[in-house]
Amino acid sequence: MKNDFEGAARFVLPAARADPVEEDLFEWFGEIPFSAARGAARELVIWVRRTDAAAAKAVLGSHGVGDVSPLEDPPRDWVAEAATLRRSVAVGRYLLDPHDGALAASPAPGQVRLLLPAARAFGTGSHESTRLALGLLLTERLDGRRVLDVGCGAGTIAFVAALEGAARVVAFDVDLDAALATREHARANGIRRVGVLAGPLASLGGDARFDVIVANMIREEVAPLLPGLKSRLARGGRLLNSGLLLEREREWEDLLKRNGFRVVRTLAENEWLGTAAEPIE
């Protein structure tokens, strides 16, 4: 895989200022590719391509972080270096571990460890939205059911669904690298019963229906998909969403209602929201 962050520019924010910035990066940066991780002193390090440094600085400045300047460094594998700073995360009985070998975490009794390298694809558990999606998923009855993971990223949601007894799991992403990462991670973790494809929602078979659909995506990405996702739900099915800002909860609920859904359960972590919704009959 080509490393887009070779010779990157980086921004370093001290720990005291890092928390609110880290929570909003995905929304702020939009189409600007970036990688971010905490350093040993809890400082937040953000890497972007050199060609995106000015745009990234402007974005940070527009949100009141205008006194940091990009530092240019010689070519190095910043994505891999960022990955080494990640830590394992426990969600329910699952331990999401970005490392193998000497850095691998040891699962507690009863925990199931999933190796999810952080150098490729979103959704390894380091962000609240993935943990919220998993939290919602683990409250659903999955044994023998059909689950669709929309925008699968690293494949974490699909893997947990399969391990929880789902009869059929389909994971897809418009990003080919994400779909390939999901396949690689499935093999590495010995996960079966997960079908993976790269492409849009329309690439699914016309009669495919699912009991649980999970979309760990920001509002702007998932909003256009809501009519299509509703048509893919089996009778009595649930749509689980995360990647939403808590401060926009009412706006999100109104959007769901306009698309024929009602919210039946919510979860929140820090400034992020997850919702479980069902079609309005």
C-alpha cells in the first residue's frame, strides 16, 4: 500500500488543548486525509500531506487553533509511526488490539482479542464512534440474524457480529483499501461468515435484506443513504448509527423521521452519539 503521508507535515498540540480538537477532527478535516495519535506526554500529533498543510492550518485556525504551524519532516512512514502510539480498547467482551508481537495486549479471562492494525482503515476502536457502534450492536439479538456493516473500514463491526452468532454478515465500503483491509483482518483473526465487497450500496443484490444494519459514518456521509438502507431492512429490523455529534441529536432525529425511522435507543460517549432506530410502520 502506498503511504500518502511520506514526507508529511505535522501539527503538535499540547495535552491541555488536545481533547476537544481530537473529538472534532473527522468533522473538521472533511476531505483532507490525515492521521492522528497521542504522544507519550498526551500531546496530539496530526499528520497531513505537505500539500495539504496550508489547508489543514486554515481549518484549525477557523476553529480557534490558529497558533500552531506545520512542521515539515524528512520522508518517514508517519501512518506506521502513528499506529505504534495506539492502545488496545475493550468493548464488552472484546479487546480491540492494534498491535501484534511484542506490543500485543494480553486479553483478560473471558475476553476475545481481535487484532486490528491501525495503519489501514478507520474503525479499529480508537475513536468513540466505533465503540458506540459496537455498544449498540451488542445490545441487539444477533444469533442467527443477518447483519450489514456499511462503510466497514477495518471490519471490526462485521467481525463482532459474526462472533456473536450472526448467520450472515456482509461488509462493504466504497474505499477499496478498506474492503481489502477487512478481508485481511478477517483472515488474520480467523473470522468466517463475513462477505466483503468494495462499492456503493447499490452493488448489493437487489433482494438482499438484513435484520441489523450498522453505519459507523458521519452524518454527511450516511444521510444520502438512509432511503436505501431502509429498503434493505427486513421486517422488524434495526438501523444502528454512530459517528454523530451529540449537540446535533435533535437534527439527526428529525432527519431519521423524515426518512421513515424512529429512534428507540441512544448511547453517548464524550461529544459523540449513537442511535438505534426502526422503520415507522
